[in-house]
Amino acid sequence: MASFIIEGGQRLNGTIVPQGAKNEALQIICATLLTSEKVTIENVPDILDVNNLISLLIRMGVSVSQTGEGRFTFQAADINLEYLESDEFLKSCSSLRGSVMLMGPLLARFGKTVIAKPGGDKIGRRRLDTHFLGLQKLGATFDLDMARLRYSLTADKLVGTDMLLDEASVTGTANIIMAAVLAEGKTTIYNAACEPYLQQLCKMLTAMGAKISGIASNLLTIEGVPSLGGCSHRILPDMIEVGSFIGMAAMTKSELTIKDVSFNNLGIIPDSFKRLGIKFEQRGDDLYIPSQENYEIESFIDGSIMTISDAPWPGLTPDLLSVMLVTAIQAKGSVLIHQKMFESRLFFVDNLIDMGAQIILCDPHRAVVVGHNQQHQLKARTMSSPDIRAGIALLIAALSAEGTSRIDNIEQIDRGYQNLEQRLINIGAKITRS
């Protein structure tokens, strides 16, 4: 188990470039299974979750070649369907959350799919009902083998239909879209997720020959086609990294430029940090964060305490609430952080309280942060990363703290952040891996 050793209290300065978006990459790579032709993907992040998914596809029979930094070509011309029944495949799926998005493409192209209960962050219940209900409405038959925790779907053919999703699940919507593009007839998906990553998936599929309308809305209409071809696609910069660097700059009183952020795809994220009092300038497609000695949390117009909560796009992504919570520690004022989606994602705040943060964990979903206004520096401590987003929040806290901190289980951070320590060292952080 690897660890980060962080000497806190260092001001950062310079320019940092966000990696390709993790959540988009997982969807896009799974979508390469929809065609036997070559698909080229650029700006692929070099992170554990993505690398593990690529390795899994190679074992399934996909031909993968890296043709440059972050540039890969995939060709799924000869898939070994027998491998899907193996214990090795099921074990790989069980440790990789993104494997759930193999279902739609495999079902659409080969008429069957098998998958184990997927792994990932320990952040609470993450149900799969939306995936299975949507695929069943397209004509698939569902079976669950409880002994092996193995899900299977089969279909002689998929037929388009109208459906109203029970929740705007990002991965559920992705799976249903990838199945529907090869279904017979028209499919309408209402209450579809419409995050930029879903928009990117739809644009890629359209480039492959799919017929999708309503992209960027929560009502998608898909006309099924007999087959899809190859294409080239570039992954967006990771909005979660962009938000992480904004919070990092504020907590360490640092001056940073975040390059090539695809500002138009950040949605409400910049304004949400503004609510915490953080200043920034948009310079072309870059974000400039000036050094701030203090930042003050806004109140609502009636004077009540600011509440920041997650919501389906175009609301605030839940993946940034951990970062916003830790950023509020050194603000002036108070804020209620309401994590609606996952019931275990806020439990990491015990570490922050031990570092000296003033946080009241009201229940599994809500925490009140009373800001220090930079009057009291956090104290270093040893802690462990429970998931990707809590891990980056703990790292931000350690970078701002007095003394030397240790964060164990950083494999969780590696799952979502590429070569993070070196990129932070390049802008002045004192951090080592052990």
C-alpha cells in the first residue's frame, strides 16, 4: 500500500494542465466495443481505472495500440465471448466500477453480456436497477446468479421503445444509449442524464454513424442503425481536476493558472466556487486563480446560511462536494454541504476534524463547515484515503496544514488522478511517494 508524505504550508505557483476526463474515458472506451472498425481516442488519462479497463478489453480480444501520449487505437474485431464466462473476467469486473458500461455495447452487438457486481469507491449504495430496467425495456432478458454475484443479459434482438428512467443515472443512461443505437426502430429516453461526458459519448456515437437527437437535454431520441463504423474522438479535460485545483489554490493561498479547462463545459462549477468567495479570471480557455489571503462565503439573499448541494446536470456534480467542503475550512463564514446522492461520502470529515477543522457532521448526507478565515492553520496527521474524491480532499488539507502529513491507501487517488505528485511538485508542492 503506497502513501503520500506531504510537507504542508507551501504556497504553490505556476501552471497546471488538467488530465483527460476519467468519467468520459470509461464510457468512450466501452463504446469501442460497438464496432469492428478502428476507433482512435485522444487525451486518454493515464490512471488506474482507465488502465485497468483497457487491460480488461485486451483480455477480451480487443486490439489496442498506443500511438502517442494519451492516444490509443481500439479495434474490437474478434471478441472472445467465452472469456466473459470466466472467473478471471468476473474478478476483474468486481474491482472496476467502469466495467458496468460493458453491458450495453456487448448486448447490442453480440446479443449477450455477463458482468459481476462492479467495484469502485466505498461511498454507499450504488444501485444498478436503472441499467437493467432500461436494457430489459429494449428486449433483454435478465438473470442474476447470487452464488457468483453474476449478472447476465441476453436478447435475440433489441427493439426500440419509449422509457422514463427512474433516476438520471449517468452510467445507466450511457449503457442504454449504447444498446439503443443498434436496436431496431426508435428509442426515446426521458429523464436521461445529460452531463458533458454523456454529450461527448453521443457525439462520438454520431460520428460512428448513430442517429441521436436531443443531445445535451434530458430527452434523447435514438434511431437504431444496423452497424457502426470507426471514428476519432478527443476526451474533454477533467472538470473534477479543474475544481480540485481551484480548491487547492484557495486553501494554500496560491497563484495558479489552470490551462485548457474547456470552460463552456464546466457548467455551474465556477459559480459554485465563487459562492465560497474564491476569485478567478477566465483568460481564453484558461482559469487564472490569484493568491487570496482571505475568501468569504456568500449568504443567501435573505441572510440564511449558504447551502451547496449536488444535483443532476446542469446541477453541481457530487464528485466535487468533498473538495468544496475542504475548501470551506479556511473561508470566512459557514456553509452547509449537502451530499444527496451517496450516504457514506462525508465520513472522511473525521480526519479533517482531527486536523482542527470546525465541521459538524449532521447526518450521513449533511455537514456544516464553520470557516477559520485563515486564522488557524490545520495540523498535520496520518490518515487513509477511503475513495478518490475524499483522497484529493485530504491531500488539499495536508498541503495547507502545518507540519508533515501522511496519506495511506493512495491507490484510491491514483484511480482518478494522473501522475499527481509530480505535477504538484512542478508547481511548488513538497510531496513524496513511499
